[in-house]
Amino acid sequence: MKRVFAWAAAHLVAACYLLALALWALWALGNAGQDALRFAAGRLAAGEVPLSSLQSQDIALTGDGLWVTTGADPQFVFAGGRPVRSVFLKTDAPASGFEGYWAAAGQDFSLRRRVFAQGVEDGVLLVFPETADTIRIDPAAGAGVVLAQGEDAALTVNVPVAFWRYFVPRAEQALALAALPAAAAVLLDLGLFWKGRLLKKRG
């Protein structure tokens, strides 16, 4: 153990990054395990939610059976009384145009609680970092974008998430993982420096 501490003291930056990665891995594993328990207990259940049952804005169903954006701020809102962890929509629209927002009961939607869609086979997937009571999906802005086909088109909520996805950080998390360990290493180095100076003075 002394050798480990000695190595860490001599390689503060590397040690801080290794510690941050270890804590991140534990956090991701905890989320994966928590979701597995929720699915096993039935607290999270996959199911389809018809688009026609959602609150919508700037989105319309045409006579041809197409769900099309009609304005500058299209959105679907789901507040169906069940916790939601992930959402899949079968669509040919590009995933780059989709954003998802999540909120607990009584909360407003905020840019601080936003995720971006991932393109998967046949559609887009939104994975929220925690279970949400209410979600909002913002498709591509502007009119004329076909989102889905058929009057019975639906969202699939709580689709199982691939295990590796728990370890992919969001943009702000990636930034924190990149910057905070280096900042911590600088502070620790300064602390060790001043500790050494004080010990010399006392000696």
C-alpha cells in the first residue's frame, strides 16, 4: 500500500485520472444494476405509447398517415404516470435533429436536463440518465420533416439499454472527466508543496 501511495504522490495527474475513471465505472455499474433490479421488480416496463395519445406541438398527422412537423418548435410530451428510462422511435428522420428532456413531477424542462438522440437501426434512441416522470422529445426544427408513418405509430418506452451505453458519458460529464482530475492534481500538488514548506519551517 505504501508503494501505491508513493507512486500516486509521484504521478498525481495519472493517479487523479485513474481515480476518476474508477469512480465513473462504479457509478455506471450502479446505474446498470439499479435498472436491472427495477426491470426485475416490474417498476420499469417496456411498452408502446401511441403518438396520438401524446401532447404535441407543431406536429400533425396528415391525411396520408404521416406524422409531420408543421412549425419551428415541434415537440411531443409524455406524462403517462410511469417512470421512463429510455425511448425509441421508429423514424427515417436523422437522429441529429432529436433532443430529449426529462423532469420529475412538478419540475419544468431545462437545458440542464437534456440528452441527444442516438441513431440506431430503424430509428432513434433517447437514454435518460435517470428515470423520469415526464419527458419531452423535440424532433428536428422546421416544417415538413416526416417523423413517423401510420396512424398507429408509437413510441417504445423503457427499451432495454445495451450494457456498454451506461459507460458513455454525456457531453458535460465527458468535459468534467477531462478537466476535473487535472484540476484536482494541481490542487493536491500545491497542498503537498505548502505542507512541505510548513514542515521545514517547524523543523
